[in-house]
Amino acid sequence: MPEIAFVLSRADGPVGQMAGLSDLLWRAGEGRLYAVAPGGVSLRDGDLRLLAVAGGAASEGLAAPRRLLEVDLGGAPALLAPGRLGADLEFFRPRGDALSGRGGLRLDEGGAQAITALAVTGDLYVTASRQVPGLTAWRRVGDRLEPVSQVLLPASPDTVLDLALHSGAGGLRVVASLPGAGGLAEVPISPGGLFGAARRLDARDGLYLNRPADLETLRVAGTEYLLAAAPGSSSLAVLARDAGGALRITDHVGDDRATRFAGISVLEAIAIGGQGYVVAGGRDDGVSLMTLLPGGRLLHLDTLADDTRMHLGDPAALALGAGGAGIDVFVAGEAATQAGTGLTRLRVDLGPIGRTLALGPGDDRVSGGVGRDQFHGGAGDDVLSGGGGADVLVDGPGQDVLSGGAGADVFVLLADGEADRIADFEIGTDRIDLSGWGRLYTVEALDITRRPDGAEIRFGDEVLRVATSDGRGFGAGDLGAADLFDLWHLELAPLPETGLRREGGAGPDYLDGRGGDDLLLGEAMDPAFDAASGRVFRLYQAALDRAPDLRGLMAWSGRLLDGERGLLDIAAGFTRSREFAQRYGATDSGDYVTLLYANVLGRAPDPGGFANWTGQIDSGARSREQVLIGFSESAEMIARSEAGALVFSRAGLQAQMSDEVFRLYLSTLGRLPDPGGMLGWTGRLAQSPELEPVVRGFTQSREFRQVYGAVSDGDFVALLYENVLGRAPDAAGYAAWTARLAGGWSRETVVLGFSQSPEFIRDSAPRLEAWMRGEGPDDRLDGGGGDNLLMGGIGADVFLFHHDDAGRHEVADPEPWDSFSFEGFGYVGPRQVRARTFLRDGDLVFEDQGVRVILPGLAGLTDDMILL
């Protein structure tokens, strides 16, 4: 097997070019190594001798770790160096043994950005930055980057640490690492730079990554693989795209005693002669070499630990290059210098590269030659022969025969419940990797039976018959763990699809569900208040068969929270009300219970329930108030009213107040709200819905006095007509308002009267909708499959529905400025969406292809509300 060999180390160079060094790039054609640090870019030869440095522009604030990416700019190579906070993307030109001065691609919009991740294909650039949520696609035009589209990622806000462009079935995708969310996001992107809907991959898909960071792509045997390194879990995952275009996990390995990538900090991959090789390093001071086999499984080849000659401690940057039938490896790690960083060159000699094949179904026979072959069997009874060289043979489903031939070969066995055979195993030279058989970690867990020409190895349903090359038998004592196991391969089983509850925060969030019955909440909840308001909401429904008025809800909820009243006291207050008497009247216990079933649960009583409740009333075991609570707090009622209760949660109340606050801005200050003011005032009203103190806050402001000034009551009313209603006062209205002021009404009360007038509510509604949309999308909620409840909260939210996510999706709080995205349904225009909507019991319902969407309170969907 290949080994990593030390070549040389250096730790010289200017402190500004060595301290904080964060990326390396090897240009094999010219034999030159480029390094980037906060101070700029440095150039070295193959012996690591410093040739040139080029300083960069100063960062305008907190920078991100800098990266190097080679691209073509105007027909000549350039080294992009993202990371500094600025209004351009910095680059440098390689000039033989020199570096040109810096250049920059100006970012046309968005102001200064510290780009944390960058991916480029042609003139299409995709960036993530600390200043702009999600991803931005740009089109390069000369020395400028023009924005094309943006997309918010699942679990935003989160710092994206790396991006990769990954192709396969379904077209080009951008994949982003989400360290805070513990997963990846993938987003389709068109050749023109238009993003599709983003989706997250995480533990629910079997991807158990803790703080994923570096991403690499690698093409092996016709398949493009994605590798994701996670420092938090000290692990490395491999993914590929299936025939339907979805990413699937092919392998996931963790650091163990034989490897050196704990807290993995560097990852690079390279294709040599059609075979894939991967180098990783971490905080345990060293690097490990692996090969990515056809089929997407990693195999460990060698590990090199740091020593006094090298600078492999806590590596910060890594670069690979192909040359001379091998791999050149360059590492930046700890050094005992002022800069604290040194460089090390390593070498991996591979020898002749042979064939690399992933076989399909059928009984195949394949043979290698003198080179290093890698064969992965398919579904069928295959015969794989390596020939000469150090070969890797992987069995597939079926009864396979593996023959390595001369050289140090590795036989990789996967679980298939079939009896497989190795024809020529050389003890002490060849290896067998049984880690694919399942949870198998010790030789003692295997049943190894000596045979005259080798041995038989069993584990569960797996059987392997091994014949030695010299015809001698062997037993369990002749093999150690290193002869039978390879890397620590982690479980790939996804989490069960149970219902999820996911909650956002004050900023834009992307919340996604899966196949279970999910609850996605775009805003942070207030657990204590929301629990109390939910109980009061259900009492209103049960006792009065209506939604609560805000004053009543807040009053009863406050008393319940403070302990001033218990739920039974509040129920008694309801049952003593005139409204309750009008609804229930003088009924006997049977009629009372029947009405409760109808008003609370929306159905006729079942015989058992009817007998139980009437019996308790008639026997005196429970009062009518207690029975009322029994219905309102029943599991059936809680589930049935969950969406309605969310509308009266703290976040729901804040969203309801947005129109009130919007009209107050227009009526008192004559302008549109600022986002912070809108959130502040609506949040205050969600705590206490009394409008007059809020109006007083507006009318006592300096801005209000500048608009209205010290004027008489008559002039004040005239200004309100002009500023609020946009017209001169009519005589009757003018007389009425001035008379009220003369009779003792405060100006705040009059402002409120204008702000809440039907005329102003009607005329200001389009401006409110336009302003909300203009502030940009707030939360994005994607319920996936199942029976889901979604709530966006305040702001213009986007709700995503996919044609292949069959189920029921109820949006608790749809608003005219929200958008509803229908992905993959095949529609060419909004009219096709509207053709599949109808009104039912006051709700707007969409139904198609097994997907049902319920939008309470909406009368219809306008073109602006539909995304395709």
C-alpha cells in the first residue's frame, strides 16, 4: 500500500505572510506553491523557498479566514483570495517567479462583505458572507460581479464555511456546509445563476455531522462524489447523487487510533489516473491518506504523525498536486517561530495506476494488469481478478470470487448475506476489510474456522471462505485487527421520521421538516404566555363558539398567568355571561353535552362519551364549568384548535398588530415605518393591546411636532384629513371631530379614530402589502411530507410546497404579503395554481398531486403571492 514520505520543511518568511496562514494552492505545471494569510499572498518554489510576496488591501473590519481559488479572468489565470471585509473580491496574478499587485472584482450590490465561502464555474460566482444571509449568485461582467439571485438556506442564520458545486442527476447543485445546524444544504442552480429551493441534509437523512466545514468533490468511475469534513464529530462523510437527483450517503468514517484527523481541520482530494485519493488532518498532529473507492467507500492507506522534522501540528492549510505517478502534499502547521506557522512537503508514490471500475448488475468477470486496480462488484456473482500491483477489490451483492494476484492487495467485503470467496490471500501481505459487515470491532466477534487451504470466517448471515496463496490453513490467532478491519465506518441509518417542532428567531429563518407531522414556527415563542392564551382561546371556542376579542384574551390570560384566577374561575365567568346564556340557554345535561360536542369538537357525541359526561353532571361529580374545561382541554380539542391558538400566541398577536402600527406611522408621521420601529411597536402591542399609550408615544415625538406643529383644533383636524385620508375634510366630519376635541377628547384619541377609520383601513391596505413585500422575505418554511402546521409570524414569509411531499399543510397565519411556492408541480403560471384552489368553511384550500394546503381567512391567491 502507498506510504506518506517526508520530503522537507521550512518555517521562514515574513510574519505578515505566515501568521494566520489559512490556505495553500499548488500549481503543479509550474512547480509553485501559493499561500494566503491576512497580510496577502506569498509564492514559493517546490523546495519551499520564498520567491515573492504581494500585500493585499486592508480589511475594513472583521475578516473571514482567507482562501485561494484559481480561475480564468480575461483569458489569464488569477488567484481569488476571498475573506477580507470589503466591497470587492480580491485577486492576484501569478507571473512566473513573481506576483502582480492585487486586483479586485467589484461587488455591485450589498456593500462591504467578508466572504466566508466561494464557488466558481465560468463566469458564475456563488458566495456566502457574514453580512448577507444565505447565498448570492453573481455573474462576472468585466471587473464587476453583478448579483443574479439570492437564496436563504435552511437553519439560517448560520455561517457557511464552505461551498461546493456538485453535478449529477438533476443538474448542478450548490452544496453548503452549515456548522451551526450540523448538516449540509443543497440548492439547485441554473446556468444563468437562478437558485431553486434549498433543502437540508442532516441526521434525519443519516448524516451525523457535528459542525461540518470543508467540502471537496471527486469523480471516481463516472460518479461525482462530495466529501464533507466535520471537526465537531472528527468525521468525514461521502455522498453521491442517486438517479432521482437526491444526495445519498455512501460512507461516513470517524477518526480512530490509526488515523490523524481528530477535530479535522484540513481536507483535500485529488484524482490520479481516474482513482480518488483523500488527505485529511486535524488537531492530533498528522495527516492520513485514504482512497475513495468506486461505489463511494473510503479505505485507509497510511498515516504520518508529526515529529521534530515536520510542521504537521494542528494543520491550518493543505494542498495536493499530481506528478510523477504520485501525489505531492503540502501542509501548513504549527512551528516554533514568531509567526507560529511552518510548511512541510510530503510525497506519496503510487506507482502505475491500473483500471478503476464499478460494475453493474449481472455475473461479470473482470481482470486487472500490473497497475493498481480498483474494482467494485455489482449485483451478481462476479469474479474480480486484480493481477499484478497493489489492488483493491470490493465485492457486491451476490456470491463473488476475489483474486488479488501479486502485490499487497485489499479485499473489501460488504454485507449481502451471501457466501463470498477470496482465492489467493497472502497472510502478512494482503488485508481483508470486514468493517462493512456491520457493528464489528474485534477479531473475537468473528467465528473463524481453520480449513486445510485457508479458513472460513462467519459473522451473522455473512460467510467468507478464504484460500491462501500458498495453500496453508490459518486460524483466529494468525490474524489481528489490522488484518481484518479498516477505518471506523459510522452508522448511516437516518433518524425515524417523527414529528419535529422547530422554532425561529427575530431574523430571517429557514425551517424545514421531513416526513413526520411537523410544527414549524417562524418566530420565537413565549412558552408561559402562549400556554395561558391557548387555554383561554379554547374556552372562548368552547363556551362562546368564537375567537376571542383581544382585550378579553389579554385580561383572562393575565389573570391566569398571575395566579389571580384559576381556569375553573375563568370558566365560571364565561358560563355566567349573557353571551353564554344566549348560546346554551336553559338546557338539561343531555342538551348541554350535545351542544358542547357540536361547538367544541364539531361533531355529534359518541354514546360512551355522552353517557360519561351526562352521568357526571347528573351525579354532581362535576359541575357544568368543570365539564366545559374537560372539553376545552381535551386532547381532541387541543389538536383541533392548535392553528387557531397560534394566532393568539405572543408571536401571533405581534403579527396581528402590524396593520395598526403601519397606519399609525402614516397618520402621525406621514411616512412609512422603519423595520426596527415596526418590530418594536408591534412587540409592545403584543404585550398590551391598548392603543392609546402607543399613539401617545407617536404624538409626543419630535417628528410628530414637526409634521403637525402647534396648531388649533380646527387646523389639526384639517391636517389629519389631508395627511391620513388624502383629501379635504367634509363639513359634517370636520364639525364632528372639532366638537369632540372641544368636548374634551384628546388629540391621541382623534388620531386613533382617523387611523382606524374604515376609509383609511381600505386605502392604506395596498401600501401595507407593498411595504411588507419590499422589506424582503422574512422566514421560509418547508414542512416536507406529513400533516404539518406552519406559522410565519410577522413579516413577508415564504411557504414552500413540493409535489413529492404528499400530505396536509396548514398555514396558521397566512397574510396577503406572504408568498406560496409550488415546487415541481409542472405549472407554467399562477392561473394553474388558482385552478386547484377552492373555499371550504372559510378556508382557502389548494389540492393537487396528493398535496393539500389550507390557508385560513384568505379569499384567494394573487399573482404576487404565487411562486413557481
